[in-house]
Amino acid sequence: MTRIQSKSPIWPGRPYPLGATWDGGGVNFALFSANAHHVELCQYDRGGTREIDRVILPEYTDGVWHGYLPTGRPGMLYGYRVHGPYEPERGHRFNPHKLLIDPYAKALSGPLRWSDAHFGYRLNAPREDLGFDRRDNARGMPKCRVVDDAFTWGDDRPPDTPWDRTVIYEAHVRGFTQLNTRLPAALRGTIAGLGMPTVIDHLVRLGITALELLPVHAFLQDRMFLERGLSNYWGYNTMCYFAPEIGYLATGLPSEFKTMVRALHAAGIEVILDVVYNHTCEGNHLGPTLSFRGIDNASYYRLVPGNERYYIDETGCGNTLNLSHPRVNQMVLDSLRYWVTEMHVDGFRFDLAATVGREPYGFDPNGGFMDAIQQDPVLQKVKLIAEPWDVGPGGYQLGNFPSGWAEWNDRYRDCVRAFWRGDGGTLGEFAGRISGSSDLFERRGRRSWASVNFVASHDGFTLNDTVSYNDRHNLANGENNADGHDHNLSDNHGVEGPTTDPAIIAARERQKRNFLATLLLSQGTPMLLAGDEMGRTQQGNNNAYCQDNEISWIDWDGRSELDRDLLAFTRRLVRLRRDHPVFRRPRFLHGTYSSAEGVPDIAWFGADGKPARGETWGSRRVIMMLNGRAGPYMTAEGKAETDGVFLLLFNAERTPALFVLPAVPGVLGWCRVLDTAAPELRSDSRVHLPGRSLRIGERSMILLRDNRGASA
């Protein structure tokens, strides 16, 4: 290891805030490591290739090594070398030959260039011999960059969209705009591109209120992916929790993210980040030493008691962050607050959120991390969404998160797919899912918006592929089609993949409309997968985590007439939801509230128009009534809103059927608003009388409104 004679003065500095902080005169450096012997701060030239100075942080306070560099300036590149015991069997993996990333770095410079030197042990030794490795890795390491957080936000304000009015759009930074030829080539696939008018116009016209981005924290490109010509496309492999992924920055500057947020906010769109605080990119006991492992392995990770060379893996990714440790918990909370206060984001979706709720004894919704968020004056005000599971014991926790949290409802996805596929015995659960999943979420004062409903997400088939493939087609991932899952609940309608058969094409398009109409007219919070509104396909790949190419990117220019029609249909559905509070009630519906005519807020009827009974729930046909006049809907401002009375007629059979329209007190007739078998329908002034029959096409649904509100 090269020794550099220090040329810079170093003052004691302060132990807080952690990270590198520019104060206008110099830079304070503070790094937590409870078990280190001492810490060296290494400075690099502008290119990040040559070390120009090295100093020892002179002070150690409450587990934090710190020092103040009066010559430090924004733009300075740095890294750490941390000295301490190398005793893997006791959980310690210090190795000063490895340059390390500051966990609090707010920007990184340069890519990680793979070599065996990034491993703290002798890579060519027997796999369980974790002998000390003396090769220096600095040339291939990204360098941390000191930043000046100053930014002109102007009159930027969070849209603060109420949950019941929220429509989420899940997108990937690169995949969303990489093929958008309306953008300058240099901005495609970047954070800057997301803030451009043509992109924002698409979201606004669609009616989106919140853009949920797959991970934007700096992440690692795994060596094995690169050697196979693939990439860690999704980004669930975090290297630093404060720095934006440099590959997404057209300018290379974190301020680009702020500019994007400011533009989206001006259009009334919130920004939600998918965050990965359950594990890091350093993998299992045979992984590289890049940051946390070399700074204080025994503090940052959950280790196997009595055999601390191994990691507890409740994430399926090799390691688990130890949020039971107060300093690790602090790092995650500091990261969240940074993205809210400095980057102005509006919420977070927590990947494998059951892990962040774990204590040593298991998942606890009242554990330290959960309690800290609920008490935090900044974080308690933003949108919090859980992916409510992990792969550890007792890892499936849907419905068990605290008040104030929303959760991805995979049971909604599976049930809606199964119902429209025509599976028997699904109608009862289907009714519960589209009316808000009260069986899962109605406790501790939670509201129906806690259920984040979706029929497709980044993980699994797209909407188009759900109606086009029965089986996964993941050969491009290089794992012999063994990755991904088989539980697709999909239906190819007789042909696997693309077809020219007009009957199959028509059936598939109708099913897409069924899924979208069900999603956007359900109680709860709807989430659309980017591109589903215009027929995006992944060619049957249901696990495109490593496909940074046309498999994953949205094709903006190759849209067919059918794709354009689907986009128009989706826009109309979102407008219906926006304009009619009956589809987004904040309270769960149980028929408790009634209108002046004595009509409950919700009721169910069989296809014969009579109140639902036992045999109804054994069928695939049902009528759902939503009464917007029952119990006033109160906005966040305290304004009372009422709505019309609506019928949703569902026919999941493969044959058309006659539905008898129920008699509802106060309703003299019904007008058709929407029909998934007739997407061209815009309005229908014809009045359909109660007690009369209405024909519904095979596998389709119709929305009717009482004729007092026929302008819907």
C-alpha cells in the first residue's frame, strides 16, 4: 500500500453531521466505525486516478472518527481507508488496502472497474479460506465527491396529493425515456430526460399524480452480469444511500435530480423513490469489500451468532442490513430525510420492507425503525409504501404494517388476474379486493388507500404479456429459463406470444381493458406499470432485472393503432376516477352508510338483478353498486362531495350474458358510461330501465350510471 506524506492541515472537526459537509470555509469529515483502530482520508486529483494526499482523522467521539479540512472544497474527490482487526470469524473485515466509499457520500465520480483487488480476502484461495488480501483496489474504485447542496428551488412546493386522489406510475429512469426520440439524444435514459416537457406532458395527459422510480441510489454493476454481457438493470444493489446513480445523470451532478423534481412538481406530480434499505451490494461472505464491510462489518450487517464470518440473509441477496444497530438505523433515517429535505421527494416505496421491520426476534410493526419513522417530523408527512414481504422466516406481512403506511397488495394482482382468466371460486375474493381489501387493512384506523392495487409491476409480466403468454421466456437472462416464477396467472388466448389472428388480438385487447378498468375503478390506490397504457411487451420475460435493452425499454415510436386506442381508453379511465369520488372512497365500504332513499354505499347483485346470495358467489358474474350519495365524501379541506349511483357489471365467462338491471330506490334508469367490449363508446344517452336485461359480451365489463348524472 502506497504511503502518502500528508500536505494538508487537519483540524479536530465535529462528529456530526456524518459524511463530508462543506460549510463555506472547509469540509468536515465524519465516519462512524465502532471497531476501527484509525481512519485515513485519501484525497484524489480531478480525474480520480491519482492520490494526492492522505491524512488520519484525528478525533474519535461516540464511535465517530472526524476531522476538518480547511483546504477542502466542493468537487474534492476522496475515499477512506479504515484500519482495524481482520478477524472474519469474529465479524471484523477491516483491510486498509481497500479504498472505501463513504456511506454518506452525496455524489460519486467514476465507475467501479472490476478486479480481484476489490475482495478483502485472497480470491484464489480455497473458498472458505478468507485470508487477508494486500492488493490495492483504489484505481478501480469510484471516488466520493464533496458537494455544495445549494440550489435555487424558487417557489417549489410539494403537490401533497391526498392519498385518495393518488394515481401511481411505476417507471424505470432509463427504460422510460431511452427510446423517446422527442428527447435530445444526450437526455434519453437520464434523470434530466424525466423532467423534459414531452415526458411530463405524457404523464399529465394520462392523469398521473405520482411518479414512482425504480432505485436511483448509486448501485453496483455485478461482475457476473458484466461478464455475461448483461447488467444490473433494475438497480436493487445499493452502493450508497445518498448519491444518485451516476449512470442516470446526463450532467454528472446531483443537482440534475433537483431540477427534475422541480419540473414534475410544477406539473402537480409527486416523486416517489423505490429504496433498498434491506441489503447492500456487498453480497455474502465471499463478496467484495467496497464500503460498509470494510468500515465496520460487525455493526452494519446482521451476522450469524457464534459464526460471524457468515451473514444472516433474509433478503435473498447475501446480506441483511442491521437496522437494530442505532447507527445503522440513523444512517437510513438520515438518508430518507436527505432525499426529502434536500431533493424534495414526496415518498418512498420500501423494497422487501419486512426486512426493515425486523428485530432480532423477527418482524415487528412497532420495532425501532418503524417507530422512528412515525415519530420523525419530516418522514411522518411523506408517502410510505411497503413491499410487505422478504424471504426470511415469517416474511409475508401483507396488512401488518403500521398506520400511515400503504402496502403493495399482491393478493389484489393475483385475484384480479385469476378472475378475468375465468378461474372458478374467485368471485368472493375478487369482490373484497376491488372494494378495498378491508380484510387485510381495516385495523388501527387505516383507510382503504392503504391497499396499493396493481395488475402488473416491474417484477413479472407486463399487462400485455399477461394476456399474451402462458409461460415465462427468460432465456435472454442466461439462466436456462430457470429464473423468474411460474405463478403468472396469465392467459395467452390460444397462441403463445405475437399473433395475426384477429379474434385472438381482439380478445387480448379486451382483457387489457378489463384489467385497466378494474384497477382504476377499484377502491384503494391504483398503480400503473409504465408502458402498460400503450401495450408495452417484454417478449414474455417476467424477470427482466438484467435487461438494459429493448426488452425493457418503452417503444414510443412503434406504437400501433391498437396501442394508441388503449392509451386513450386508459386516459378516460383515470379521468373517471378523478372526477368521481365514489371510486376512491377513503373509508372502507360495508353498506353502513346510506343515502336519503335508504340505499347503502355498496351492494352486490347477481346477474339476475337480485341481491347476491350463495350461488352468486359460485359464479363468474356479478353486479357491484356504488352509491355516491351515501354518507358525504369529505375532502382534506373539509368539503362535502357527493356523486351519482353507479353499477359495475362483470362477466368473466367466455360467453355473452344477459344481466338484469337491479331496481334501486331513487334510480329511474341507467345510462352506459363505459364498456370494455365497445371501447369506442364515449357516451350513451339511452336509458336502460331497472328490471330490463342488458347484454354483456364475453369476458367484459360495463359501467352504468343513474340517468340523473348521464353526463358522466
